[in-house]
Amino acid sequence: MLPNDDIVYLKGVGPSKAKVLAAELGIHTCGDLLEYFPFRHIDRSQQSTIASLQDENQYVVLRGTVSNMQTVSTGRYRERLTVDFNDGTGTLQLVWFQGTKWVREKLKPGVKYIIMGKPSVFNGQWQMTHPELEADTAADSSRQPYLPVYTTTEKMKQHGLGTRAMARLTETLTASLGGIEETLPKEIIERYRLLGRREALIAIHYPDSLQQLDAARTRLKFEELFFMQLDYQWAHSERQQHSAGRIFATVGDHFNRFYSEKIPFPLTGAQKRVIKEIREDMRSGHQMNRLLQGDVGSGKTLVALMCMLLAVDNGSQACLMAPTEILATQHYNTFLSMLDGLGLNVELLIGSVRPADKRQIKQRIASGETHIVIGTHALIEDNVSFRDLGLVVIDEQHRFGVEQRSKLWAKATPPPHVLVMTATPIPRTLAMTVYGDLDCSVIDELPPGRQPVRTYHRTEPNRPKVFAFLKQQIDAGRQVYVVYPLIHESDKMDLKDLIDGLEMVQSYFPRPQYHVSMLHGGLTADEKAFEMDRFKRGLTHIMVATTVIEVGVDVPNATVMVIENAEHFGLSQLHQLRGRVGRGSGQSYCILMTKDQLGYSSQERIRTMCSTTDGFLIAEADLRLRGPGDMQGLQQSGMLDLKIASIVDDEPLVAAARDEVRDLLATDPTLAAYPRLQDYIRHSKNKMLWGKIS
């Protein structure tokens, strides 16, 4: 069989099973099946006995005979089949809820069988539901010492495609496999002593030893990461060579006056370094595509504003797109204040602007009268056009979809320089994997005078003490956030809800001595603006809110953040919420309220938050706990659709693959000596790389 052969022609498949494999696993060809890797292997020589069973849900292999087959009706057209299985040391009950007719026809009393599955205890007796089974003679005749175990679905099992059936298919395929060509350069295989591709693809399913299995995994992981890096770095190289960019060579009056007259505090060394990196990009003649990372409060917005002034000084317009109207409005007010007296026209374009005003704003943008535009998704509407858009800044970039970001890309020719910002630090491994197509800058210093936020974990019995502490802070002239995960009570989740929470807070902090307000996504834009304005002016002591305040809300006088049901938030979100305090010179606090009993991952998140304020350490912990698929929306974007490698567990391989691709392109930019790699680039799927649409 060849990799491109239709799976329907593999012995044991046929049209019906081929349809199920395509629908459930996306397997259409023999090559697809070959790259459907097992998640574990069973050493068939290590068989258990029923008498030795101790742990539930531990995958075991048992050998014995069946007896006492019984069928019980469980409803219309439904039945349960139970069979006693005895191995000489004890009896275990086998249970089937589907495929009972097929099982009854297959099982014969007195015949020896080998069964595989996860036993459990029910009514004091060991049982195994829907086990994999085969005649003992077939097991003895197999030449494979390690049995692969594959992830399957209920629909697959109903069509005779359980893990053992999948193993029979891969055994048939690997026994007749041909047409496997090498993909990696010979020198890389030799340098890392990797298995050949054909040997690795067979051994990943049917290894002769555990050492060979480990070598096969290493080879296939490296290959997967190598080609991921080739995709990103080739795109980066192509952009550097062929994507012409505007040349912003002038450092003009607006930038210089702002630097000398308007900056409220000295720039940190990290801010100066990042501005220099961006300046080099913007005058290089190549289109800039840079990712700016910086922890909450590190001064990313100031850096972005200064870069926008560089664009204006060179005759172009600049825009900043934010994910929420609250954040966009806050940026707008900040820019107006900081740019006062510089003679610049700054506009705010958000959905809640009155239609008549919006038309006039769009006209001024199109004519070039507007120098800087701050907005939300309203910026990417088709009827928004720029006279000469030279720089796009995207704040909290992971909150925008691919299609949304690409619309800004198309609003100017040549395309504008692009600066994407995130206050969610990106782990090093993730950055060099997914963001290999972007140039990265990091602001790793906080402005002088800022104190780290002290974080504490408290449970419900501690609430009176927590609220007493809040009163102390308020009496000292400070303000407080109390964040809840829901607006209204949910029947499905036992969480504190915002409405009940507001009533409880108001009972502890009664009028007229205390003023408590509420902010959530269900309010209108005007209502949100009204509540935020009152809080910023100090007219409200406590802001009870949902996570609508997660990004962008900047009130230096707020020194306490209480997060209710903190165990239900991810680390990244907890860190973002904590970043709403500690923005002034006073000591700030974050209090994580949880239930008494927490699971392992919740304990780890709470422990991490209490032990560090370093966003990059938190991001690394988040990556370990959640995996890459849940971070930055990558699972939804398909950016980390890895079959075997893990950027969490395989960081050395990630780094090695990145370095090999970098060196390869440095010495042979067109890959002239590597026709197979050239062929891969030509036929690679047209991925929408983040560097091209951010």
C-alpha cells in the first residue's frame, strides 16, 4: 500500500468503515491512517490477573474464558449484555450496551479469549465495559510485542472500529507499506541521529523495543516541529525580501516635542530599547510586523503612541484598534490629554457614536484631516477608508479574529506597518513556535515607583475579615474592585452571581457612608461610561463588576482587587484582573476568594498567583496546566494542530527545529539544494499566518 492510496482499499476497511473513519477522524488515505498515532502501548507480555486487580481505570490485559451470558432489556430497542469472565484467579463481569448481537454471536463458552480495557468496581464486583477482545490463539500468533492503543469514538466502536480493530488495520498497513520518502535533509538526520522516516512510521505503531519507540517519537516530533518552523520562517523571510514597506526616516516635531514636553515619567530602559527596534523596522523599507509583549502596567501604550507620532511625522495616519469600547474610550481620553497642544486631530470611532457624528468622523479620516484614530471593530467596516494609513496598532490582539485583523491590512497600499500588543505574556516556547513569523519585542521592566501587588488566598469563612480590610482601605481614601464571573445566577454552575454579590456588598457597605456601583457587559455604552467616570473621579468606593474590566481600566487610586470564585478563572485572566490594581505608587492587594475544597489544577493556579507577579512565569505555568490549545485562541485558529509533538514537553526539540530552519535559510535562502523542501513550500497549504494578517 502507498500513502496516497484510498483507505477504502486497505484490507479490513471497505466502503462502510471508510466512511466512518473519514467522518470521525478525517482519515481518507493510507497515509492519514499511518499518521494516526497511538497514544500508548501495552506490553502484551505483562498480563494481569483478576485477583491482582487493585486500581480502577488502569488499562489491563486479561486471559480467560466466558460463561453465563445474559441479555436484559433496558428500554425500547435497547438491551444490556453481561458475560462472566474467569481467568482461574477470579471472575469479572463484562458489559456491553451496544453491539450486543455481534458480541453474542462471537463469544463461545469454553474458548479462551484475551480482553483489554479499564476495569471498575460496581456493586462490589469488578467489571469491564465494552472491552477489546480477541481469541487467545490470535494473540499468541501475533509477532508484535507491544500493542498500540488508539483513541476511538463510540460511533467507531459501533462499526467495529475499536482500538483493537484499529491496531489490526495499522498492522496490515505497516506490513505492506511502500512509497515512503525521506523528508528531512540528510545532514540533519545524521546530526541528531534520527531514525529514517519509514522506520519511524512503522515503529511508532509497532516497535520492537521501548528504545525504538522512543526513537520513533523523537524523529516524528522533530519532523513535525521542523516543518512548522519552515512554514513560519519562510513566510518571515519572504516578507523581509519582497514586502515593501513605507520608509519612515524622519523623527519630526511631533515626536520630539512629545518626548521633551509630554512624557509624564522617564522611559524605562526596556521602553527605549523597544522604540529603537520599532524605529529600525519602520525605516528599513520592509513592512513591519512586530509583536510587542509587556506585562500589565509596563507602558506598552506609551510606546505605541510614540510610534504613531513617528508615522504622523512622516505624513501618514495611524490607528489603534482595541477590543472593547471601554478600552478604546480610555485610550482616546489618554491620547487627547497627552497630545494636548501638539496640533494633532485625534478621533474616536466606536459603535455607539451617533450615526451623524460617525459620518463626519469617517469623512475626516478619508480626507486625511484626522491624524490618529482610536476605535474598536468599527475601524474595519468597509465604509471606513484612510487617506494614507501608515501604522496599525492592535491592542490585545488575540481578541480579534483572523478575518477582522486582515481587513485593516487591506486599507492601504503598500500595506501599513503593523504593531500588535498583548499584556498576556507569551511563553518562550509558544512565541518561537507560533510567532516564528513575527518579530518580537518585550518590555520587561515596570515604571519606577510601582510596587508589586500582594496576592492572598481566602475562603468563605474569612469573608468578614476580608470586608473589614476593604473598609480600612476605603477609609484611607482608596477604592476597591469586586469581580464576579456571572451576571445572573446559573443553575449549572455554583458561582457567586453579580446581582446577589452587589446586594451582599451593599449590606456590608451601606449608604450614605459608602457608594457601590455595578459594571457589566449588559449595560449600554453610555451606562458603562457613566459608571467608569464616577469610579475614576472617586465618587464610587467599590466597583462590583464582571470581567468587562479585565483589560484597559486604569484607576491608580484603586488598590484592592477581590476576585470571587477565583478557581473558575484561568491564570492569564487572573493575572489580567490583578493588573487593574497596582497602577499607582501605593501598595495594592489582590484577594482570591474560593470555595474550601479545590482540585489540583485550581490549587496550582491559586498557588502560582500568590507566589509571583511575573507575567512570564505565570504564562509558563498556564501553558503547563492548560496546554497550548487553550491559550491565545490557538486551538480555534488551528495554529497548533500538532499530531505528536508538544510545545510544553518538547521545548528542546522546538528550539532545535527552529535553529536548524534558521541556519538552513541563512545559508540557502531559496532552498536550492533541497528540492524536496522547495516542493513542500510550493504545495504547503495556504495557511493564514499571523504575521501576514496581524
